[in-house]
Amino acid sequence: MIWLGIDTSHTPLAVAIVKDGQVLAEYKSSVKVTHSIGTMPAIEELMKKANIKPSELNAIAVAKGPGSYTGVRIGVTIGKTLAWTLNLPIYSVSSLQVLAGNAPYFQGAVCSIMDARRGNVFAGIYVNGETVKEAHMSMVDLLALLDEMEQPVLFVGMDVNLHWEQINEVLGDKVKQAGAAFSLPSAAVLIEIAQSMEPINVHTAVPEYLRITEAEANWMKEQKKNGN
């Protein structure tokens, strides 16, 4: 079985082709290139290197978010288009879970984060591979929750450095940070997670942002102000 994995949920771009459990080719980069421009060429180049034709693919796995609104939409849309065109099953995986999948053997809580500005993050907490929480929350609330868990914590993600001083101040010697090699999403990990899931209807595959858009928030604020 040949899988194509796509993750465009944040600044990094990750694409992989896996055949019968073997990674044939993988690409990942944190260079800031617009995903609408870079994703399809990356997929085409990877398939060329792996000597795989589109007609040989058996399944598509995409990272569904959270992350950048535009980035997540691009990856999900490309995945849906390929799945619909090639009549393939599509699998949708949390982008936070994909990041945490870089540290499958850590004894404690694995916390993957993406910066969401103004002291907030998208955060996923996982213990023994099980999801404890995935949410958009403040760093203050996240660290309080992790501190209450009273176990070692490993932070994963390229945005950890933005908050490391605050993290270290609260959690002290029970916190670790994954190295740079493990801070970028892996589309091969995305596929590995997807293989334990059920496919979804291609028409219902949508991004999951874990928060409303700024436009929606402004609309709700305006409605409340008008008494609606």
C-alpha cells in the first residue's frame, strides 16, 4: 500500500511517500515559502524521485490543523483534490499529534505547541500516545495544567523557543525540550498515525482550527454590541 502524506499546517512543509511501511521519500523544510506555491512542486518532485505515479497511490493522509489558517486550508484542499480525483481514501490527523509523534518513547507527558500570538498557543498534551488535551489556550493555563500533572514534560515544536524562558521558569527541572531535528513535523509520522485510523468522507474533510477566525470573532462582537 502506497501512502502520500501532506502537512502544511504551519511554516514547515512536510511531504512523504510510504510504501508497505517503508519510507520511500520524505521532504521537510522550515524555509518560509508560501505553501500554495511550494506544496505541489514538492509532491511532484518526491513522487518522481520515488518513481511513483499518481495512479499507484492507495491513500492520502493530511494534517488537519490547528495552525495557520491559510496553511491548513492549502494542505487539506490539496489532499481532498487528490483523493477525489484519484478516488482514494483520505485520512485526517491532528497537526499537534503529528508533532508529538516525533517523541513516541518519552516517559511522561509530550506537549506539542504552535505559537498563536498574544501569549497564547495551540497545544496538545499526550501521555503514552493517548490524547489528554488539544486546545487553543494561554501559556499560563497550559503550564498550570502541566504542573498539576506532576510528571516529566517534553516540549516539541519549532515555536517552543519563543516560550522557553516562561516554560522553564514554571516547570523547572522536570521539563525537557526536543532537539531541532525533532521540532519539525514529519509527514512519515503523519502517515504512521493515519494507518491506525479510519478514513473519512472526502467531502467532510475540513480544517480544524481549535478557535474561531478573527473575522468571526469581530462579527460576534458586533452582533453582541447590537444586542443580537
